[in-house]
Amino acid sequence: MTHDSCNNFWLSTLAEHLAPRPRLEGRAKADVAIVGAGFTGLWTAYYLKTLAPSLDIAVLEAERVGHGASGRNGGWVIGNLAGLERHLGTLPLEARRACCRLLADNVNALGDVLAREGIAADFNKGGAVYAAARYRDQIAIQRTHLRHLHALGHDEDACQWLDADQLAEKVRFREAYGGIFHRHVATVNPARLAHGLAGALERLGVAIHEHSRAIAIDRHTVTTEHGVIEAPMIACATEGYAQRFHDFRKHVIPVQSMVIATEPLPATVWQEIGMADRPAFADASRIITYGHRSADGRLVFGARGTYRLGARPKHDQAITAAEIRMRHALLSDFFPILKEVRITHGWGGSLGLSRHFRPHAIVDRQAGIATAGGYAGEGVAGSHLFGRTLADLILERETEFTAKPWAYADASHRRLIKRWEPEPLRWLAAQAITGSYAAEEALMKRETLVPFIKPALTRINDAFASVIE
């Protein structure tokens, strides 16, 4: 295995020289100022402008459009929401089903916008396979998860069990014993999506200022390094990159994720792997792995996120040769034929994790502040839904989006959106849980999950889960 570079494959598919947008200079005013030109900020601006064309909207970005997680993620558009049970647990079944239908419809709605705006982002709805691909003990984990999805309100047709033969029709893993197929999942090139959406916004009259890092957000005012903008409503859409803003970083912390991409694979390799419909895939490991077939025939694969002491986000995108090798080894365990392929790209970034895995869309009218995030790695679709929700909340529209349990338009969010514990408790909890998951997986690999070990690992996880879940 060799690799040419440690860089972001998605960015390499953009035009070679994207002209920088002007930074904010001097004093300015807007009806809504949005901090962050990632998916949440861009989708919020898009729905505000399409619903209320007369609004004067300005988007401020510290670096370039899509610099954070929006331009670095694995490219999954998931018809689900991380920690959904936290929002739906007390609702009656029909209300839960309505929420799940909205999440499923959200995938198609995102694709419809891309088609309408002419954004060539390689959107492909091939579903996702969550497969018990490597160890027999993972079958029980997946069966339990499928029952959980149905209990939450997902349709049985949308989330269904595949036996080994049915699974092989979609993707051919090594030693695949069966798994879940989730119909409402698509894949996309996230960098093309972000930059295409930014272009659509500018055609609508939205101002986007790059290299305009916000250094302070006060009441109705955002101060950058070179300018100041005043607005009755400020939307903070920084997700895992909110370390400069004390109030926001207490609620959403960054977790690192790393991704690799192979060289384009020949038809003979794809014939052995399958994936003709380009489904996304993951295994049943608690230490998350995920991948999909790109539009140009590569395999994009991410695995094994980490948490940095002090909740420090990853600003650079490079990852080490050792980090690439580790992910290539995991990928080759899924598909042994890929052991000798060339890895051409490797990159990393930060995603936002909210306390109790409770993604949220909030508008505090009294303070003139809006925010959304905490997607826990499922933000490509989540940001579209929550950007749409924020727009309705800001415009005081009562819609199906604002009625959902993750939307807040008053002080109630202060009770439901919890703060993270101080360090080093967060870091210690993350290390303990990651270690217990790794130990469990090692035992599964050896098929030696003796009765007293598995409960012990479960107790370790449960003891620390109250800190990070």
C-alpha cells in the first residue's frame, strides 16, 4: 500500500482555483447575521432567503466555505437523527412515526434542492447496509438495533433485516452473516454540496464573507478581526468549531474523525465487492466504521474517531501515514481484495457532539441568538432539516418543523440542552468507553466472549456513559 498525499479527496474534486470571497471590513448591518459557512449556516440562509426574499442576510466564515466538518465528512445523508430516542422517548407511537417520516422525507428533500438549484454534488440514494460483517456476536447487536429502530417509529419496510444472501446482493463483505438495510440513506460529495449551495445563495443575494473570523458575539453584534456587523438576529452555526464562544462550547464539543479514499477501482474489483447501487455501509462495531463507493469509483472509508483533551477541534486536515495505514487495514478486513490498492487521500476534521446526544435547533428571541448543531456525525442531512427549522423559527412560522421535539423557541432549551462536565472528566470517560469497546471487539474477533467478561465491559461503559451520553 502506498499513498500520494494526506489531503481531502472532496476538495480535490472542486475547481482548481476557487476565487476567495471578500472579507467583512468596517461596519455593516443585516437583518440576520450567520456565523459559519458550513451546512447549518448555508441551509439556514437558503431557507430564510427563499421564504423571505427581502431579508438582508450575511454569512461570516473564518476560513473558506465548507472549511469545517461540512467539507470533510464521509458524505452520508442519513434519514435518521443521532440520539433520536432522547427526543422521542416520551411521545406516543404515532408522533414518533411522524418524526421518523419527516427524517426519511428530509433525504429526498435535500436531493430535490440540489436538482432544483443545479448543484452537481453526486447525490445518490442507494440506502445503507449496517452489516454484522466480521464477527458472529455482532448479529445480536444488529438485531437489537433493528428492534430499537422500529420501536422508535421507523417503518419496517424502510429498516429491514437482510440475511447473508440478501446482503451479498448489495455488498459482498468478508464473512457477512447478515445486517440491517436502511432505505432512506443517500451519499453525496459534501464539498461540492457546500460550494454549490454557497453559489446558489449568492445568486439569491446573500452576502458571504470568507476569512472573517468572529472573535466575539455580543447582543445583536458580531465582531470579526476586520469588521463589525449588527443584526437583530444572529445565528451561530459553528457546530464543532465553537471553541472561541464560551456559551456555545459548553453545549457542543468537537470529536475527531478521519477518512481515507482509494484510487479509482477497476470493474473487476467492483464485481467482487458488489455495491452496484452505491449503497453506504458500516459494520456493527461500537467503534464506528463507515464507507461508500464514490461517483468516480473510489472507496471512501472512515473509522475510529477520537476526543482531544480540552475539547480542541482539528483545524488542519492532514492525518499521518500511520493513521492511514490503520484505516486501510480495517478496510481490507471488510474487503481483502483491497489490501494492495493505493490509498490516494487521507484527511480528518471535527464533528459536534451535544450532551446526551441531543441535536437541537434553538431561537432565543430575547437574546437575539439562534443556533443548531450537535449532530454527532449525522449532520449532512441533519443540518438541512435544522437549517430549515431555524428559518421557520426565526420567521415565527408555525410549521411541522417547528413543532418537532428538537426545536426550541423559548427558554425551555436551558432545561433540556445540558452542559458538558469539566475536564478531565470528559476525556477520562471517552478513554474508558473507547477502551471497553476495543476490548469487546478484540474478544469478538477471538470468539471468546466468556460470560463474566461481557457484563464487566458493559458495566464499564455504563459507568462512564452518564458523562458523555
